[in-house]
Amino acid sequence: MTPVLYDMPASNNGARCRVIIYKKRLESDILIKPPSDLGGLKSEQYLALNPQGKMPLLVTEHGNIPESDTIARYLVDRFSSKAPSFIPSTLEARMRSDLLCRLHDMYITTIQGCMYNAEPPFGRFGSRAAALAELRQQLKHLLEHVDEAGPYLTGKELSLADATVFPTIIFIEHMLPKFIDGETWDPEAVLGKKMLRWYRWIQSDPSFKAVCKEITEALAGEEVNERWKNILHAGLRDNDAPTIFDRIIQRQIPSEVVMEDEDVLVFKDIHPQAPLHLLIIPKRRDGLTQLRFASADHQELLGKMLLTAGKIAKEQNLRGYRLVINDGSDAQQSVFHLHMHLLSGRQMRWPPG
């Protein structure tokens, strides 16, 4: 049986397998087909082979292999007689390769969707901004284990780490600059000098160059289809004028702060409509001038605002309280930065005004 790799050019995880196939010249030993040949990732035929409905998938006489790292190691093992081995000769380099692959798969690919998926979650993150910040931090952790001298990631010999990390850096180079607001894209600041040097150098290898061409052409198609047009922080940006709340957040205007964390600020209203009248606001507006503009990108923040209100009520032993969000001028919204009023200390009437 000739193994079949179901994959698409835009898959960075599948691309590590394609690097191995091209580098070992396995094109006649492994067939590469798109999932659409079986009706797509969610088709009954494909799900029968991979219930996860994801790619890549390698179908072999030994069974169906749905995970890219396992596929890569299977290819290296099965075709060990064909150079290069992708396994360095020293224990230190092999350890470094395994560690780079593990860090990449556990902490980068799990959140990389923040650069291209329309909605959260992105791994453990419900916030795109938080996931993007974590992605940049994890790239720094990866850099710590890159060999100083090179030229490969683990030293003088090619390893699985090179095949694994390379396609993801193509993603990073193409997508991450879209989320840089008010800054000049500096690849060395994001990737580090060692990794950037390696990334540019290894593109001279025909196999890596071929994979780079496949991915970049696929991503160019996504650009034509305006994939990033409606993604927050990329095509969608908060271009509305700053408000008085921005000045309060930046401490340019004094306020009586009751509670604060990295996402939410709570302070007393200067025109109280009850003995206790607090304003709960997001510290980063992200287009939330009004509640009607909320999207799935904001659901974690909105939930946190409600939890903050509950926490305040518990801490201050409030017998009862009312939460109010005014949306639009007709509702008497005066500051177009989403905010929640917490009122307590008097008998509330119904219906409200």
C-alpha cells in the first residue's frame, strides 16, 4: 500500500511532513492529496479515517496517523535508509530538537489561531490580544533553545526541529505584522537574531524553499479572499476618537478607583444617581463604543465585567443593586466607551426610567 498524506498547502503542521517528503525525495513513495478528495474535513468518509476532522492525516497499512509530529517521526523511521535522517548524531542536539518540537506544538500551534481565526477561543485564551502577546512570549522561549552557532536550529545537522518550526515562522512573518498597531514590523525583535538568521539561511534549501512557496501562495489566496478584513486588531481596528475614560485610565484625570486589574477599571461616578454609583469599564476599548458592537472577541471581557460587579457586591455586602448599560444617545449614553453602571443603596423602581 502506498501511504497517502491528506494535507493542504496552507497547513503549517502538515508542511513539516512535506519538508521531510521533499528532502528525502519521497514523492514516489507518498501520495499527497487534499482532504477535498474525500469530500472535505467534515465529510463522513474523512471522519471515518480521522474522527478529529483535522489535517494532516497519513493513511498507511499500519493505521491512520492524524498528528503531524507522529507523522513526521513515522516518515523519518520508515524511510530511515534515505538521507537526510533528520536525527542529529549527538545526544545534546537530539534533546534540543525534541524540546523545540515539543515547545512549538504545546505552546505555539495551540494558540496560533489568534492570527487567522475569526473568533476565540485561541487555545486557553478567550482574548485575541492576550493570545497574541503570549505567542510573542513563546517565540522568545523557543529562541532560548536555538543553537548559537547554527546553521541549523540544533547545530551543525538538520533535525526535525527545522522541519517543524520553519512553516510556522512563515505564518508568523506573513500574519503577525497585521496585528502591529502603530509600530514598525521588526522581525528581529520578534524572532530574535539567531532564529531570523536561520530562517533566512534555510530558505536557500530547495525543499524548504518549495514549502515556503506553497504556503505563501496559499496565504496570498487568503488575502484575495479578504480573510483578515473582519478580524479584530488586523482588518478591524478601533479608530473612534478617545473619550474621557481613556484619560481616566491613563491617570490624566483623577478618579476614585474602587477596583482595578489588567482588563477592568472600576471607579465612582462623579454624578451619582444612588448612594453607591460605580462605573465598570474595560481598560482596552477594542471597538466597544457600544454594546451593539460586541462580538465573540469580546465575550470574555463582557463576562469579566459582570463577574467584577458580582465581586464588588459580595465584598461590600450589597443587599441589592442594579446594573445598567446605556446603548446609544436615545438611551442617554454620553461616553462612547462601553461602561456598566452599578447602582445600590436605595430602593429601585420598576420599570426603570
